Amino acid sequence: MAKDSNIILEATDLAQNIGLMGTVDPLMYKFAIFILAIFIGYYVIWSVTPALHTPLMSVTNAISSVIIVGALLAIGTQFIDGQTNISNFYIAKGLGFFALILASINIFGGFYVTYRMLAMYKKKVK
């Protein structure tokens, strides 16, 4: 019994030491999640049957409109305190506006392509 409790104590000490050494930069965690999302997205898209690509593309364009919310928040930022650097304020507004333009092009262009793809399946009037 003493041998078992000794092994448990050693395992506990090892786990605590690993926990103390486990300080990793949060950027690495975010990068790892990004890489995993790339692989998951790749396998999800390629496992979809070709007939479902049009609705999938349409939904993807609708979901990407969330980027517009972030861009509008960046554009609409105000001074929270008087110590904010004025140049950073204008940089944030400029980048937010640029993100708004790019997201709008992505969304409307995607819906236009989806419309054209759906038009291919309509019966032609003779």
C-alpha cells in the first residue's frame, strides 16, 4: 500500500511540475487553433457532395458578414480615456473602413456568384 501511495505522490509532483512549466505564449495557442481550423475546414468542404456546394457557399457568405460587425465596431470607436494616442485612433478607423469594404465585396460578390450558380439549374424557356 505504501508503494502505491508513493507512486501517486510522484505522479502528482510530476503533474504539478509539468503544469508550472506549461506557460506557453497565447499566440501559439491561437495559431494552433487556426491550423486545426484549416485542416477541419479542408476535410469538411471536400467531403460535401457537389450538389451541396451552392448552398454551402451561400451560407459561408452569410456567415462572413460577421466581419462587417467587427469592422463597424472598429470604425465607430471613440476615445475611452484621454490617454489614447490619436494616430492609433485614426489607424484603427482606417483599417476598420478597409475591412468593411473588403467584407462587403466578399459578401455581395459571393451572393452574386451563388445567384449565377443557381441560375444554371433553372430550366431554360424555349
